[in-house]
Amino acid sequence: MEMQNQKKKSILSGIQPTGVFTLGNYLGAVKNWAPMQDEFDCAYMIADLHAITVRQDPKQFREQILSCYALLLSCGIDPQKSIVFIQSQNPDHAQLGWVLDCYTQFGELSRMTQFKDKSAKHPENINAGLFTYPSLMAADILLYQADLVPVGADQTQHLEITRTIAGRFNGIYGNTFKLPEGYIPKAGAKIMSLAEPTKKMSKSDENPNACILILDDKDKVVKKFKRAVTDSEMEVRYGEGKDGINNLMTIYSAVTGKTMDEITSEFAGKGYGDFKSAVGEAVADHLRPIREEYARLMADKAYLESCYRQGAEQAQRISRRTLSKVMKKIGFIL
Ligand code: TRP
């Protein structure tokens, strides 16, 4: 008899290749993905099929997919430990996506807040893909029988509909899909805009000083933090009405591991200027190895290609099993 290994739980997550991660994407999500690799069986995917629900320039799109892949590796995702792949390189996603379209109700898709928001934002291109985005995302997750999906608040509705679709399919054909749970990593920090600290940090912010990109060089990082909005007090203390300082403390804590109390004592009697410089320096120091690794990887396209090809193969080895089961149950001839 085979030795039964204690099976780790599996995780699948996807990220759209829409440009360099912000410090918010990084501290809120991607930074926590690296330590998860030892605890779980992880698969990380560049969701490029999802990205064409918005028009993309071909040359830029190709670069962004590769760049996003390299960024994941630079942030500590290890292709030896995890499956790191590009969604469009595993055709099973598109195929199961279509199948699940037929098990997803028009009414359910109409109620998705992301669809409503995005169609309001791009009234000139409300395409069918934007509408059926959730069934493709359900396919991403269900193909791998993922136990857990790390999601931010904006994606919980997508996870909910994934469970609905899976439950419906299981109800008709018998147990086929595992129902995934959301997973909130312990250390996820919500990072706000440096210019308007009640708003989430976003790369689409018009004010370039509002947002740190993880490939920003030291000079840029320090300058942006110097301009960060604070308050009229003079106390580095976490508290109500101190959104700017709270945000800077959250960032400083995330990159140094210091607690809020430790930070307050470190800057007791010092001005906000000193504090903002310290945060800027600490963030720049933290980002330096990521930036260096990214440059190294982007200069070695052959290595990157070997990683994503291997990732797609590993991914399809798993997804094939689920897809075949699904096709057979529905009655397709295999
Ligand atoms: N919709 C997700 C986002 O925009 C990206 C995504 C696509 C995803 N497929 C996924 C996330 C599967 C988790 C699991 O952020």
C-alpha cells in the first residue's frame, strides 16, 4: 500500500497583468503569497484572459504579461515550490469557462457589482466577456479543486458565485467540484493613498505622488513619502482622525515588522518630517532586492520562458483531470 502523505490544502490565486504592482497590491496581497508556499500547495496565475475584457494594445499587453510574471517571481514566488503559470497557456480555462457559462444564470451575472461598475466606467465596450467574467473565474478556481482562494473584499462576490456554480453542477451530476473557501492571510495590510489617505492606494490615481509602484527607485520612493499627507498634530500615534499617519505607520510596520507601539516610541519627540523620511527609506530598502531581481529576470527571457512553459504543463496536468470528468458527466464523447 502507498504511504498516505498528510495532504496540504491547495490554494489558487490569480492576478491581472495590468502593470506594475502598487505598494498596496504588494503589502496587501503578493507579499503574503511567498510564505504561504510552504504551508499550502499553491498555484499562481497571470489572469491574461480576464484582462481582454478591456481593450489591450497587443505590444504592451505582451510585455505586461511577461513583466507581471517576472514580478511574481521577484516577490518571492518560487516556481520550484508553486505552480506559476499564464492562464491563456492552459486552454482548459477557456473550455471549462464556456461549459460553466451554461450553468450560470443571466440573473446571477446581472447582479455582480463588478460588472455594474465596469460597464458604467466603459459604456463604449460592455462586451459579453465582461458579463461572463465570473464563470471564467469560477473555472480558474474549480479546475484545480482549490481548497482556498486568497481574496480581497472586491472579489468575495466572485468567490460566492463560484460556490453557487459548483454547487449547482454537483447537484445535477454528483460530486465533481470542491467548493472553495476564501482565505484571508494573517498579515494582509490595507494601504491607502499617500495623498488622500481615506482612499485605497491605486495606480490609476491622477496624482502621481499618491501611489508607490514596487519598481520605483529609492529617490522616487523617498520623495513621494516626503509629500505624504499627515495631520495637524505632531504625534506619531495610531488613532482616530489620523488617517495619514495611520497609513504611514501601517506601511512602516509591514516593511520593518515593528509594532505600532514600537513605532510610536521610536518617533517620540520627533517631527513628521523625520518619520516620513524613515518610512521612505525603509520602503525603498525593502523594495530594492525586488527591483534588482526583476531586472535580472527580465534580462533572462530564456529562463522566464522555461518557468512559464513548465508552469503551464504542471497546471494542465491537474486541470485536465477535472475537465475530463466534467465533459464525461455532461455526456460529451471523449
Ligand atoms: N478577478 C481577479 C482580480 O481581478 C483575478 C482573478 C482571475 C482571480 N481569476 C482568478 C483571482 C482566480 C483569484 C482566483 O483581481
